Amino acid sequence: MKLTFMGAGSTVFARNVIGDCMCSEALRESTFALYDIDGQRLKESQTILEAMNKTMGGYAKIECYLGVENRKDALRGADFVVNAIQVGLYDPCTIIDFEVPKKYGLRQTIADTLGIGGIMRALRTIPVMADFARDMEEVCPDALFLNYTNPMAMLSGYMQRYTGVKTVGLCHSVQVCSDSLFRTLGLDTARLEGKKELIAGINHMAWLLELKDKNGVDLYPEVKSLIDEKIADPECKNKVRLEYIKHFGYYCTESSEHNAEYNMFYIKSKYPELIEKYNIPLDEYPRRCVNQINGWKKEYEELVESGVKEHKRSREYASHIMEAMITGKPYQIGGNVLNTGLITNLPAEACVEVPCLVDAYGVHGCYVGALPVQCAAMNMTNINVQLLTIEAARTLKKEHIYQAAMLDPHTASELDIDTIKKMVDDLIEAHGDYLPKYH
């Protein structure tokens, strides 16, 4: 088997995904092709992965490919392609995504999935992924593309609708959804062993529709009896998602700091007291970036000194998908796939997050039916932005960027139309050559 990792300088995902494969008897003798456009980051990932490979028996073969001119060779003959690129990195592009909107009074927490930050991230990433798709169609047309890059629904949705590449979007929030709910409420997570759950919706806002213990007992009544007390706790960091249960009936997959900016309710300049009330960490993602950069420097130095790197298989789906397709042993995931009638009250063009069965023939989305109407309505406020952003990337029409921003719940709740358009123009100018030319 050959796995090509696009954006191999993304140390966390490269280590987890490839390390997981090294833990699998069915995958450990694979060739792992590492691709990046940054030589230093590529070298660092190569060092850590070779150390892991040596520690775990040395079964794998690791190859490195630097720069656009070597991209086709990296992809040639691949069975699986993992995508973890970040176009423009933290500096300059993430900084721009936060600082330009801030001049207009628009504050964000993560800005990688929705909102004006998510829109701009998609617009600078889709052209690069379109190039990947053209190369894959030529040199590895049967490969499965596993996308980890955000904004998940926009990027995966573009690949699924406008390229010939088989694509599934993967996020680890599904695996830890019910666990995070129990931990927030102080309930014993051991009770979730053998649980029966149903999660469906869109990435970062998929709904925990059913949660039962191994005996089939519905756990939601107990959960709902505890949320008011927990929301009132000033120390609670997960209030937004608990509010979703209170007002929409269901818990959702991604963290409260993410979901705080996916709606019009919590980050409002007119009501600054809401930030403290709901413990909303404004500018959270830039802080994480700085901490991760500094943390990786320290870890890399320690690795070089010790030369040994252990790895325990993570919760990431990627290695299990590959294993299922190679061995034919079925495996269930929560995946992001095109809505081919899977959720009946969301659009067919939407990229939805649903239970999927993986076997030797690939990834198969499972039928869910209709979401509760209020959950579908919340999803639609996000899907509107996703579809318009994809259309902007496809057509290069600036009016669709304006429209995506105008329909974004958080942006529209803070700014008027003329200000939104001016902010978009400033962001396009600030991003420069990281974006194509729009008309």
C-alpha cells in the first residue's frame, strides 16, 4: 500500500495518522510518501516518523517529496491520500483572518470553519486542492482522498461535487462527542461503554440525536435534568453546547468555542457581557497556533536528543478506513460525504456528517432521514454560507463572496451590508497572491 500525506509538515496529524498505520499489522509495511512545500517542516516530520518507525520495528518505507514540482511523483500510484494542508499558515493568513475583521468590530474565536475567517480559508485552499485533484485524476485515479483540513464541509464538498476524486472528510469530534458531554456534566464516562448513539448533521454541528447505554436506556432525560445547574456554573467552559440542548433539544459535536461563532447568539458587540457569561475565548485560535509552534520546537529538540518515539493508536479514523478497505473487514465511522438522500431535509448539494460504513468497496454514507426541524434549520444557516463560498471558488465571482459573508449568521448579526462588502474587499487585498483574482 502507498499512502501520500499532503501537508506532511502538519506534525500532529502526520504523526497520528501515519503512526496509527504503523500500529496496524495490515498497514505497517506500507510506503508513506510525505509531501510539503516547506523543506524544514518536511524534514522535521521525516525525523519524527523515522524515529517512530524504528521504534515500532522498521516495517514502513518513508519517502519525502518537496515542492510543487515533485507533487505528481508523491501522488503517483497512491492508494490513499491524506490532506492536512494549511494554505498561508498562521503567519500571515490566519493573522489576517482575525485582525482585518477586528478593525470592523467583528470578533472571532477559531475562524477555520465558518464566519468570515472560514470563508477566506476556504477560498485560499480550494484552488490548491483543485490542483491536487487534477494530479490525482492523472496519476492515482482510484485513490481515496481523506480530508482533514478545515473548513471541512466547504473543502470536502468542493472535491465531491466538482472533481472526479473519491473523497471523505474526517473530523475527530464525532468520536468524543458523548464523552465530552458526560465529562462536562460530571457523569461517569464508563457508563458509555457499549453505548448506542446516532450523530448526524454537518461537520462541527452534527447532532447527538440518540444516546442510550448498553441496555438501551435513553440517557437524554438525565442529561437534560443537569444542564441548567451546569450552565449556571461560572467555571463551565462548555456552555454554548449545553445551551443547544436547552433550546434546540440536542447536543452537537464540536466544542463551544467553535460553535460560539456559528450563530448569531453569543458574540455580540452590543452585549459584551455575553462573552464572560458564556466563557467565550475570543482570539482562541491564534493563541493555540503560537502555543503549538512553541510546543513543537521543544518536542522536536527532545526527539532529536532521544531518537526514540513511541506511539499509541489514536482515535483518528484514517488508519481504520484503510484497514477496512484493504482487509474487507467492515468498520463504522462518522464521515463527511455528499448528501445523496442521506438527510432528507438538507440540500442534495450539502456535505453532511453521517454514520458511514467502510468496506473493501469504499466509504458508504448511511441513511438517516429527516433531522428534527430546528436542527436542520440551524444547519441550513451554515450550509448557505458553505454553498455560496464553494460557488465563489468555482466561478471566481466576488459577488458570491459578498453573499456568503452577508448570509453568515455571526457576521450579519454584527455588520451592515456595506460594511461587510468593504471588509471582504480589505481581506481580499490583504491576502494578495494567496487568493485567485475575482471579477
